[in-house]
Amino acid sequence: MIVTVTLNPAVDEEFVVTDFRPGGWFRSTQADRTPGGKGINVSIMLRQLGYDSTTMGYLAGFNGSYILDSLRRKRITTSFIHVRGETRTNVYIIDGNGNVGTGLSEPGPDVSEAAQERFMRMYARMLQRARLIVIGGSLPPGTKTGVYAELIRKARALGIPTVIDSAGEPLLEALDAGPTIAKIDHRFMSRMLGVPLNSLDNIIDVLSTLHKKGIQWAVASYHVFGNVFFCPDGVFLSMADRRTAVSLFASGDALIAGLVAAREEKMSSLDSIRFAMACAWETTTHFEKGISSRNAVEEIFRKVEIEKLS
């Protein structure tokens, strides 16, 4: 089975506000409330693509109950550790005029050492049945930055491929553990490494370094609407059409879901890139978070252009 790990889930609240600016009081023209966090988003989108998965992590309070109920209604298998406090809320505001997004994220509940130990025992049981692990998002307070690296090493010891999509120190430590697929935001990596990643040459150099660590696929965002893919068949650039974009919210999670689905279907490297980009592109064409349908992705798949960089 596919397992997604979200240690710091959230209730995602998304609003469209005309002429949004700081210091005012506004009415939204559209609003959406969904369970979120990177791993959870990937599970939901995999379901929309026709794939089952089990999602796990920590949940707390009223928001945690809402997430659990919502996922079960979507027929997604859950395996969460319940902790004290309240699962966080993320707010994402889209300016209805320019489609510019503004996000606000809470830190999440404190997770005790006892809860972390329970999670690790549950994770060990999951590994006995898993064929792929997707790990994503931020860490809740009280969690060690090396936890993602530990999860990857435990999976690697059993020959289970892993996907990581995070940021900051947890991502850097996870990269050293050698995940199978790694997605990085060039802005976060630029700050962490102290290297400007505003050019393709610099991004390729960083991805090449990751590839030498044994990471089969390394993906970096490029100029908001594009991604650079370093894979066994070379380095490729693909850009989505920004003219059709309504919201970028969770488009990176759709990209990961697309790569996972492509791996399940044993697509070629180029078709994997096309399918992943089509998933990400499709999510940007509408306000609601998620993938509209597999058919909608297939329509965009034929439009995706890929440039070989090396």
C-alpha cells in the first residue's frame, strides 16, 4: 500500500477576496474548507486519480475530528495518533483581481515524547505492508528536526522507496538519508544553503548534488509555474501556462501525487514528468483545492511541453 505521513496536519481555509490588502475588512466571494497538510493532500489527490492510500500523523481537538471525519467520508484509510491541543488552521487568501495568494499558517499542537514513540511503533507496523512512503510538510512543536530522516532510513532498510517534500532543516537532514524522490522549493533551499537559486545553472548544480547522494528523482520549483526535474534520464524543465492559473494552493502536492501515480503505472521518465505537471497544472485552473478528475488531467497531459537541459 501507499502510505502518506503528515506530522502537522491542518484545516485549510481558502478565500477569494476582491482587492485584498492589509488593514481592511473584507467579504469573500468564495470560500472552501478542507483537510490539509502535504501528505493528506497527496492522499486526497491520489484518491481523485484512482489510487488508495493510508494517511497517518498526529491529530488534535475539534479540527482533528473534522479532518478524520472528512477523510473517512472520502474513503481514505487513516491511522493517526491523537494528541492534546488543537490541530492547526491554515488560511489562504486569493486576490480576486490578480489571483495573488497570501498564506498564514499556525504552528500546530505540541507533541509529547510519548506520542512520538507511539507514532514510531505504528510506523514500524505500517512498513510491514507499505510499498511506498510519502512524507511531507512542516513539523509540529516538540518534534526533532531529524524525524523525517529517521523515517526515510527505516523505510530504506526494508527496501521501501520514499518521497520527501518539506523545507528547512528537516528537509536538509532528510536529504542526507537518501529518499527516492525529493521535491524542494528553490526559495527555501536558497536561504538554507546561502546559494542564490535564481538561475537554471545553480538549480541544476544543487539537484546534481542530490542525485549523487542516491536520490533518483530531484525536483525543484522554478519561477512559480515551472519545475526542474533531475531524473535517471537527464535534466528537464517544464512550465505550466500561467494564463490559466486561478490558485496555486496545493499545486506542489498535486505534482507529488502525479509522480506517485506515474510510478505506480510504470510510466517512462518523460511521461512521468508530463503527468506530474498535468496534475499540478490542473489544480491551478480552479479555486477548489484538488484535482477535478483524471480526464481533466489527461486533457492537459497532451499540452505539457518539456525541454531537455542536459
